[in-house]
Amino acid sequence: MTGRILVINPNSNRGVTAALDRVVEPLRFADGPQIECTTLDGAPRGIETQRHINEVILPLCDLIQREDNTSDAFIIGCFGDPGLGSARETTSKPVFGICQAGITTALNSGEKVGILTNLEEDINVGMRYMRTLGVDARIAGIEPIGITVTGLDDPKPSRAALCEASIRLRQKGAEVLITGCAGMTPYKNDIEKASGLGVVDPIYAAAAMALGAVMAD
């Protein structure tokens, strides 16, 4: 079995890239496709605004174009799925956005999905995207934790804020949760314990889909 899946962290925070790498580790196996994680150098340290999204689209597509001959699938490792449409126009290989993959996976586990996000201003952006995907009626809520992407590097306040937000989402009727930022990955077990709900890591979900696509070829 051969093949290569490239997971792209579209921000420049190498700590997030390391977290991505840890999440996909269980999907690596002997003779299976390579799963490599890389950082989009020169990008914002955290993708938190529409301007940040706009900034990364061109360099993201350039990176995919450079890696196209040696890759069989790509994953955009940011919950906003920045540049996903443009990326899919750049290559004939499958490109997975972790938000789309996470939502698709979560909908198999519960009628109502709760999404953990960073800031209050993320809510409207997130709901617009959910409407675009046609799943807004299945969203119990998008709950901010009041901590930026880069702030997630500090574990004590991040863990507490995520656990509290997960309880609020359960009270709103969520039956399954999604971590809405790659930087939340290290806190998945804490969130599950606090909320009593299953948590979908969208990075793992996207990597599993990519693995299935590559192995099916």
C-alpha cells in the first residue's frame, strides 16, 4: 500500500501542527499511506478573522500545487475550512476541510450538535457556514470560550473554559460536541469528562475520511 496524505496547518503556530500530528498518529500503520503534517509558514499565528482567512488562501493553494505530484489527498487543518473551494480547484486530488468532516461525523452520533469555538464574534461566521452546508437546524449552539487560538497554548484557563462551555452546550440540547479549533485537540478527554458527551475531533474525522479515500483508489 502506498500513498501520502498531507495535513496542512494554515496558521504559523507549530504547536498546533504538533497537535495535528498527535491526533493522526493512531491512523498510521505499516504499509499504509503516509500521513504528514506541515505548517503554512508566513501565515497568521491564528486564523481568527475573515482577513486572516483571505490572507492564507493563495499561499495555501500554492503549497498544494507544489505538493500535488507527491500527495494523494490533502486536509486543511483549520475549523473555518479556509480556502477549501479554491484548494479543490487547485488539484484533482481530494481535499478535506476539518469542519465539513467533523460535522458529517458528528451528525451520525446525535440529532443536535454543539460546537465549541474561541470567541463571541466566531458565532455568526460559524452559523453562516452551517447554513451554507445546510445543517443549521441540527446545531444546538456554537459556544465561545473567550480564549483566542493562540491563547489555547495556556492549558489551565483553556481547560476550564472548554469544560464550562461544553456543559452549557449540553444544557442547550447538544447530544454530541465538536472541538471547533485545532488548538482544542489536547483537551478532548477533559471536555468529554466534564460534559458526559462524546466529542468529535474534526482533525481525526478528516484524516479518517482521507485515509479511506486514498485506500479505495
